[in-house]
Amino acid sequence: MKLRVVTPITTHGFASIVDLIAAARPDTELSHVELDHGPASIESSFDEMLAVPATVAKIIQAERDGMDAVIINCMGDPGLDAGREAVRIPVIGPCEATMHVASMLGLTFSVITVMKSLRRQFEHEARSYGLSEKMASVRAVEIPVLELEDDSERLVQMLADEAQAAIEHDGAHVMVFGCTGMIGAAAGVERELANRGYPDVPVIDSMVWAIKMAEAMADMGLRHSKMSWPFPPQKKIAGYDFLPASTALSSI
Amino acid sequence: MKLRVVTPITTHGFASIVDLIAAARPDTELSHVELDHGPASIESSFDEMLAVPATVAKIIQAERDGMDAVIINCMGDPGLDAGREAVRIPVIGPCEATMHVASMLGLTFSVITVMKSLRRQFEHEARSYGLSEKMASVRAVEIPVLELEDDSERLVQMLADEAQAAIEHDGAHVMVFGCTGMIGAAAGVERELANRGYPDVPVIDSMVWAIKMAEAMADMGLRHSKMSWPFPPQKKIAGYDFLPASTALSSI
Amino acid sequence: MKLRVVTPITTHGFASIVDLIAAARPDTELSHVELDHGPASIESSFDEMLAVPATVAKIIQAERDGMDAVIINCMGDPGLDAGREAVRIPVIGPCEATMHVASMLGLTFSVITVMKSLRRQFEHEARSYGLSEKMASVRAVEIPVLELEDDSERLVQMLADEAQAAIEHDGAHVMVFGCTGMIGAAAGVERELANRGYPDVPVIDSMVWAIKMAEAMADMGLRHSKMSWPFPPQKKIAGYDFLPASTALSSI
Amino acid sequence: MKLRVVTPITTHGFASIVDLIAAARPDTELSHVELDHGPASIESSFDEMLAVPATVAKIIQAERDGMDAVIINCMGDPGLDAGREAVRIPVIGPCEATMHVASMLGLTFSVITVMKSLRRQFEHEARSYGLSEKMASVRAVEIPVLELEDDSERLVQMLADEAQAAIEHDGAHVMVFGCTGMIGAAAGVERELANRGYPDVPVIDSMVWAIKMAEAMADMGLRHSKMSWPFPPQKKIAGYDFLPASTALSSI
Amino acid sequence: MKLRVVTPITTHGFASIVDLIAAARPDTELSHVELDHGPASIESSFDEMLAVPATVAKIIQAERDGMDAVIINCMGDPGLDAGREAVRIPVIGPCEATMHVASMLGLTFSVITVMKSLRRQFEHEARSYGLSEKMASVRAVEIPVLELEDDSERLVQMLADEAQAAIEHDGAHVMVFGCTGMIGAAAGVERELANRGYPDVPVIDSMVWAIKMAEAMADMGLRHSKMSWPFPPQKKIAGYDFLPASTALSSI
Amino acid sequence: MKLRVVTPITTHGFASIVDLIAAARPDTELSHVELDHGPASIESSFDEMLAVPATVAKIIQAERDGMDAVIINCMGDPGLDAGREAVRIPVIGPCEATMHVASMLGLTFSVITVMKSLRRQFEHEARSYGLSEKMASVRAVEIPVLELEDDSERLVQMLADEAQAAIEHDGAHVMVFGCTGMIGAAAGVERELANRGYPDVPVIDSMVWAIKMAEAMADMGLRHSKMSWPFPPQKKIAGYDFLPASTALSSI
């Protein structure tokens, strides 16, 4: 099985290929690309609009490279709709995938993300995915995305603080990481929650789960419905030269 | 009062400045721009992603030019969220504006658009704007956006056919034009519906209403809440040189 | 353009024609009437039932007088349904109009009204208009309607107190005045909120917005759908002599 | 036990005291009043506004007369909110009561009423009572209210026709009479449905059920919450001399 | 009229026949049975699954014994769906019946139950019955079911404490007993709430109301729709010898 | 990885271990058990109540046997709540798992099941899982569960007929098998739909997907939240000797 992870920002080194490969099955061949055009990080709708075109270009390239599925490495699921229109292979958004599994693992979930200003994005996504009623709250550690990795023990404590508050004040039963850059911290947060008197509260590492879903879908040959995401009509495009040149979707 | 209309495609001549000025009040100074970068028309999420960055650039420019409000000339409301983040002046999306007034003018409304494939877009918008329950159906005349103007009497008949079907089969009480390129056809469709036994069914020319809303908001000095659409954090951007150069939001 | 404002209570001087005219465009001819039959103010469903028949009589009279639109000067929107049945011209309820624009100006809004006991009314209206999910809370300054005008600086402070609480405790992003008698206080409350650290939070003067909507609808010739509000069947009525005598709807 | 039925129209003889007494328990003392002020029948919001003040006057009188509960004899539940504000004894609206029991007797229900134009009213009521999802459809026999009694065998056939259509086309599992003037026809319609191949489909005679609910509530001493329907504040009222003179609520 | 109460647990003496008869009308013949197979009490889905088969056996037996209706004496409404499939006589679940009447007696209700762990059950029931929006909260006195009767004055105080908290913190206007074992305490709690400044707040004794509903339905001959709960197909069953032997539903 | 499939009926040979193993990954050790106590098949709530206790016994046994996860082989998800209360290992219900993935693969899905009478069950499940809005319809081939295997080519045709009708009449974009006994037919139905002009419509083999989900969860060590499904309190149980004897949950 061949999976492609697209990290939809231009900052190199944000996502570690080692972490990603560790999340995949041993027999999965996982590759990783970042963007040449777009923002350094995604923390607003403005940033997202700058990330989407190049992300979709990378999704199209992944299909051409013979990938079985492609995963967008960002909880904003940037390019999910446009990407699904452009290709036939499964395109996984970690937010969509994780909100669904969180809804199965408990009656309610909270998202713990980087910045409070992302709350609108998560409420919008929960509504789009039909799961608003399950989302107890969105909380943030107030660390900008690109500073996430600096001190991982401190990050675990801050995530556990917000998770505990989500349990005690918002009625949350499951925790969802609201930034794929938090990869690797779930076990630590679960342990810390247990120490604080809350054992058996699942903490979902969103990017790891997105990879699991890609593997499961590719295993079964499942693809998204082209009735929901039909191929876009061919037409003239000005600019966006980085879109794969000979595709039916490119500029003419 | 100074209004700016942004037509978020690269096809020149799609929107007629004469039609737009006719829709505004005599004392309104209305100007119009099209895109240099983006798609020839918008009929998919793929097209939309190509339209948004340049649309937002034009929205930022409109604020710099001292406009009182800016209107996006497309029922997909492309760039509405990112544009509102980037500026303080009101940004009007004709779909949002029209779905709200349609909800006031009747118990239910139907959208009559160009292509059936846009149904997902309108359902997504109705859900985002909280008005799903009011939307009886989305119907289409199956004319590609760029061929809309060819034969306007035929267009009125086709719009009336779908409107009649929406009344008889979907329980619609109000009609909403699902493409701003249909500007000018509302009176004809109302008349035709009356001829067919359905008088007093409002047909809303979405782009005209969007201009009315911009005028009304600017009259009162109303602006969107920056708690909902805060300014995006400043950061490095690769590409997108067409974004206004010295803005707080430009690449560094 | 000719607009008629109906203040649906018998207390003279509650609404100032000066304030109303100031809210309209210079070229709008605005007239104002109060009720001869009904309650001194509206603070319950009981009061509302006493206000509706005479309000609808005034709405019918407005159409006969050649008005282009009529506005009900009360946030309970008394007589909105019956009035729309009785006439063809647009009938604007300030609560309906303002809840819709508030939904466009931010993700959530709070209503700041006179008395806590009106909460049921606003929740009922939000549900009827389909906007319950957008309404963060209903708060009250606990001043009876008829004492509103007494001390307007104190009123601004009290409105700002509740608005601040709505922001901090209820997650509100936009403020809606819950009584049309608060006309004129919006700019003061916005300023006060900015002083307290919340700039760029729109405060909507509901009655002013209702006038803007009436102007916008009349500009475009938009009217409510008679499929939603058909004319009532003609029949015998005992009492209610104040209903216009020769109307199709009067007693026989 | 003492119950009062208020028929909220001025047409005498619409409701038969014999039918009403037959619906009550043998030990229930049931009395009946009609209106002196108001419409001949209720088929619109316009009619309803004319019925409410005198209906509430009769509800207040019922409490003064020592009634244990009062029932409004109309599926529009006119005066339910204002009436509950005005008194402490239970006020039963047959539409509210019947929609709730219909939701218990099956997964979905349809309302079979007199005129299609009442659909908005029933959708409004279903939404207010929180039961919209249970209501499969509103259908009508297209007989004006005051002509209902003319030919009861024909009425049963017409009700059965609509009930059968509701089962076959709308997915309805329970039938609700949408006019209290249909009292007495339920057994006939159930029999006719069984003849047509649909046994065991409950047909609810709304006015009979409303009387049962009044008896059950009075048996237990249950009353509505004054937190939901507080007494209206006392104030000046112009007109409406028929409101009980010495009540706290009367004009001063 | 003949009613059968099924107490769906194996603990004898939990329900007092004296209390049950006191709740019924004088002319009602009420009988009572407990289970031979099942749990000592119901406080989880696990307990409920053990209670349902024998409960349904008792429901079938009730129909054979000529009962007019049967009431399940537990707020989890165990066996409501399967029981309604198995018989034609009305099967009353006290939770369903009480949530509906609570929705009529006020804008919101809270459930005061025995243990916080039952919250999921009540949320599930409110959702199934379509009344989630009316339920303000679920609160618990934290007394295990089987210890409820020990000290009834203390129980009234604890119920009043939670009711007061539901009013003050959750916005509840009506109280619902969340365990049928609380039978008899409603008047005391209402009195206590009045003492604490909250008069006119209805407190509903769920089991008493369930008996009232059974009487009302049987009075009118109302039964559940077999379109919603059709008879189960006949088939082989291994075990469950306590199911009535010759029924169409028994093992073959 | 060790998975246990519990087929919750007493009919031997309904589920083929060969099919189940084919669905799992090569390195997964999959075992299978059927019930000793319960119904021959599940086609009603009555049948389900007979299946649940023994299903939960098998789930407890699976945890004792060291399984990593357990899957209930029935689209009614019988015992999902009680089973999750009783153990810590993941318990997968194929209906819950498949409705969630179907919501990701398209905008709407339809369930194609065995008998129309199961519609209530699927609507109940969709509501419980929060996905009602995504479910376009429930359709049935009208073959009793136990006759499913007889003629698999005919089954594929009948499934394709209903799937085609779901696309054309109900607006479905994704198909979900509504009985786990349909295992193995998905590829055939997809092919047949493509032949009929509907390529790229995913058809989800629910039981295969449930196994994929169990593998994915076990891979990551994800378990359900014990805050949502706490262990049931220990108490006396009469009967049900087949429940594992020494468990904390057994009868005392």
C-alpha cells in the first residue's frame, strides 16, 4: 500500500517523516510532501485560502504517482472538497476522520487546539460533517502552530490542563487533538489524565487516526462518491502554473 | 456612498457595469473589478479555490480605495470568510444576503441555478448560514455560467419552468436566483409565473439584493464582528504576489 | 418612497418621529401612527394579543394610504403574520429583520432587552425565524418599557454591562437591541464596549435596521409571498369596529 | 371535577354540548361557552387575532367560576400563551395535547384538517411544541370549517381518503384531526381505514383527547409553570371592555 | 377499567401496591407484578438488557389477562418497543409519558434521578422521543435505587436541592422525577420549592402520570400504531422459557 | 492482533468464517462465536431483546480470552451499549461504524436492508449516532435474513435495483448494506451500478468495514470512554446463568 501525506504549508520540518512512518503499518509505503506556494502555517481562513491550490496540486500529483490514498496533514482539512473533485483515490481529512471516530468512542468530544481563534473553523467543520451535537467544546493551549514542538513535556501538561477543563466544565468524554502537529503526545496526555483521576478517557492523535483510515479504505478499495464530488468542468485558468500541466483540470 | 463589486472570475464582460449601476441608488458610486488570476467561471469547489486568493486581494484593495462596502459577485460567496478577516468594511456575499431575505419573504425558498452540480454548494451554504430548513430545493436550468447571456427570453422561460416545478413539487414559496449572472431576469420570471397561475411569488435577483444590503449596512455604519472574523496573524507567504504589497497581511 | 411606522401601543410619545425620520433616507417620506385600542406597552403575550388587532388595522390603512412598506415598531413583531395576510405591501418586523442581519454580521448574537420575562418571546421568535442556533442569549436591563427614556446615559451603561456579560459569559459576537425604544443608543454602546476592550462588536439598533430593510425592499419592489400568507377568507366579525370598514376583510 | 370548554368563535351551534359531555367522564361537570366578540370561524392568522382577546376573557372567567381546567376548542390553540399567563388553572390546547400523544402512539403522524391554507399554522405549532420531526404531513379535505357538519358520512370518506394518502405517500403512522369540529368521526375513519387494508392505525379525535388531558391534569393537581407563563404586568388598556372588570389584568 | 403495572426488577416490595392504587381512579382495577428473571434494580444498559425479556413476558401476559393497558414501572421504559410489538393494548412508558406532559407544562424541564450515571439513558430517551431541546438538565440525588425509600423527608430535601439547582443554574421550569420509586414525593417537593421562593413550579410524579395516561388512552380506546410496531415474525427461540408458551411469539 | 466476531443469533452457518477471515488483514487472528440462547435471526425489537444478553456474555468472554477488539455481526448493533459497559476492549457495531464512514464518502447514503420492517431500527440508529440528516432512505430487498444466501447473483441484482432506486428517487450518493449477511456482495453491486450508468458510487460491505475499524482501533490502542459507558454496579441477577460466572458483573 502506498500513501502520500501532504503537509499543506511551506514550513519545512514541521511534520517529521519519522512520526508519520511510525503511525503507518509496516507494510505501508508512506511518502511526504510540503508546499512550494502558500503560507508558513494555517491559523485563519486567510491562511487556508493560500494553502488550498498547492495542496490540491499535490493531491493530483499523488494520484498520478500511483498512490492508494492521500492524507492532508492539517486539522482544517484544507482542500478536502476541491481535492476530492480532482481525483478518484480517497482523500482523507484528519478533522473529518477524527470527529467521526470520536463520536463512536464516547457520547461527546472536545477539540484541544493551538489557538482560540480557530474555534470558528472547528465549529464550521463539525457542522459540515454533521457532528455539532457531539462536540462539547473547543479549547486551546494558546501556542502558535510553529512553536508547538519546542517543549514536548510542557505541551503534554498544557494539553492535559485543557483536557481536564473540558471534562470538568464542558462535559467532554473524549479528547481530539486540534492540530496535527501534536502528533505523538496522545499517550502522555492519557497518562496524565489518569494521574489526575480520569482514567479511560480516550485521547485521539488525529493524524495517526487519519493514516489508519487511509489504510482501512485502501484495504477495501473504498473511494468517495463522484456523485458528491464530480470532476470539475475543464476551463481556462489564469495563473496557478504549479497545477499539474497535462491534467484535464489544468489551464489551457 | 462608494461600493465596489468584485466579480471573482477572469472572464471580462460577464458582469455588465450598466446592470450593476442600475441596481444601486442614484447617489451610490459603484465601481467594478474582475480578476487577473483565477478561473474563467466558478462551477465547482476546484474553481472556487482558484478564485478566492485574487478575490480577497481585490477586497483588501477596495478597503484601501476608501470603499464603504464590497460585494462579491458570485452566489458561491467565494472569499467571504477570508475577506472578512482581512478588512473592516462590510463584505457582502449575495448568497448569504439573499437566503436571509428569502427566509423573511416566505416560509420556504428554492434556488434556481445554472448547473445541478452546484447543489452541494448551496446545501453547504444553507447549512453554514443556518437556513437549511427553509430551503425547499435547488434546481438548475443546465446552462453553463458563461453561456447564460445568450438568449434572455429563453432564459426567462427556463427559469420560470424550474420555478413552477419548485412550487408544484418542492413546496417553494419564494425563488432565489442561484447565479448572479441572471441579473435583470427577475421581473420577467415573476410575470411569467403570474401568467401560469402563480401571482405574488417573489423572485429575488440575488445580486441586486446584495447591493441593497451593502447600501443599507453602509448607511448605518454596520460592520461584521471582528470577534467572528479576527485579523489573520502576520506570517511568511510563498507566491501570491498579487496580494497588496504593503498590507499587514502580505508576504514578508 | 413612502413608509409608515406603526407603534403598536397606546402610549403617545413613546416613539419620537424625529428619531424615526433620522433613521430613514432623505428621500423617504416617513409617517407614524400609534394605536387607539390596545395596551400601554407590550411585555407579555397578554399585552400582545391586545395590540394585534389595532396594529393590523393600521397596516391595512397604510396600504390604502399608498405606502410602499409598513414597519411594526416593536421587537415582538406583533401582527406580523396577520398583517402580511391582510395586505400586499411589505410588512417589516424589526425582530425578524434584525435577527437575520445579526446572523450575517457575526457567528452569534445576543438580544439585550428590557425585562427578563421577555426571554420566552425572543426564543419563540428565534425558533420561528429559524435562527435559534445563532442566538447566544437573551439578557435584560430590567427597566420597564415605558421608563426606558428617562436617563439615556444610564441606559447606555446598563446596555453595555449586559453586552459585556453576553460577550464574556455567553459567547456573543454581535448585540441586538431587544426593544425598539432603545433607538439611538447603539453608537454609545459600541463606544462603551470599545472602551472596555471590545472594539469592532456591532451593536444593532433594531428599529433603524427595520427602516433600512423596508427601504431596500421597496426599492426592489420585493413583497412577501402570498403562498405563505394568503388573504384571509371573508367572514362575519363581531366587534373590532376599528378595522377599516370597506375592506374585503371587514365585518359584514 | 369541573371543566370549561371555550369555543373561540361567535358561531353558535358549531360545537355540540352533547358531543363534549359524551367525551368527558361521567363524574366530570362540563360547561361550554362561545364568544361574543370575534370571528365566525378561524381559518387564518387574521381570524385568530380576532378570537384571542375574548377567548382569554373566557379563560379568566372560567378560573373565577371555580373551574379545575379549561379547554380551548380549536386546533389553532388560540390564546394558549396569553391565557396561561392570565390564570393558574391548566389551559389545554387540543393541538398541543394531540400532537404529543400522537408522537407516543406512532413514529410519525399526519394532521388532516379542513383547508390547505392552514398548513402554515400546523407547521408553526409543530415547531413551537418541538415535534416537527414527527409530523409527516398536513392534508386537508377542503371543506370550510362552518360547513363541516353537513354530511357526516361524506366527511368520514373524505377524511379516510386523506388518511390513506398520508399513509401511502407521506409515511404517516397515526392520524390527527386538524379541526375540533370533526369530533365524533374518529371511529368511522378507523373502520374505513381498516376496510381499505390499514387496520391498527390510530385516528385521534383531538377535542376528545384534550378533554382527557384536562381530566388527567386536574386529577393530579398539575398546573403549568408560572416560570414559563408569568402573570402579565398590570397596565392601562384601551378598549376590550369585555375583559373581566375587577381582575388584576383589566383596564384601569 | 383494568390496568396492570409491571415493575421490571426482581426486588420484591420496591413498588407499593397501595401507592399505585392511590394514583388510579376509584373505578380502575389495578394489579401489579414483579419479575422472576432479571436484575435487582436497573441502573445501567447492562441491567436493562436483563430486565427486558421478562418484562415483555409480563406485558404479553397482561394482554392475555384482559387488561386495558399496561404500565412499565421504570423511567428507563425497558421493553417499550419490544412490548408494543408483541401486543395490541397500550403500553405506557413513564419516561415517554412524563417528558411529553412536562413539555406542555413549561418551556423546559429537568429530570431529577437517582444516580448521575443515568444521564446517558435520559439523554438517549429525550432524543428518541424528540424532546431533547426541552430537557434543561439531568440531575441526581446520588442515592442507589434500592435505598430510595429509607428516609422520605431526607429524600424530599435532596430532591428539592437538585430542583432548586436546576432552576437556578440550568433554566428549568418544570421538574420530572427520574425514578418511579420516588412516587409520593411530588407534593412535598413542590411545597419545599415554594418555601424557597419558587412557587408554581410543577413537580411531576412520573409513575402517577403514567397511570393517568393509561386511563386516558383506555377511556378513548387509543392504541399504538401497528405500522410503527408491527408484530415480530414468528421464529425459533433458544431459552427464555418464561415467555408465554402458546403465544405466536413463543419458541417452537 | 486478535479479533472476535460475535454473531448474535442461534442459527449456525449464517456467517461464514471464511468470509470473515478474508475481510481481515493477514496478520489478524480472527475467531467467531454464535449464541446458545436467543433468536434464530433478528428482525424486530422483540428478537433483539432475546439476542442481547447472550451477545454481551460473549463480549465479556472475548475480553477474558485476551481479544484486542470484538465485533457484533449484526446491523442492529445489539448489545453495543451494554457490551461497552461490561468491558474495556473496543466493541464495534457495524451499523455505527458504517454510517460514519458512509458520511465521509458522500453527502448522503441509503441503507439497503432485508425487510422494510427494519426501517424504524435504522432511523433509530441514525438518530442515536447523530447522522439522521445524512441518511437519504432505507430500502429493502424483502428477503428474510435467513434466506439471504440462497442465490447470490439474484441478491446482487435485487440490491442493485434498490440502490438504483435510492440514487434516482432518494438522492443517495453512497450505499450501505443493511444486513451483515450480505457480506461479499459489494463488488458485484458496484459493478452492476456502473453497468446501469452509475459508476463511482461506493457500496459499503458493512461487516468488512467493521473489521477494518476494529483493526484500526486496536492498532492505535483506542478504546471507548468509560465516562460514556461506565461499568455497571454489581448486583443480584435472577437467571441468565450463561453470563460468565466469576465476573464482577455476574449474579451473586
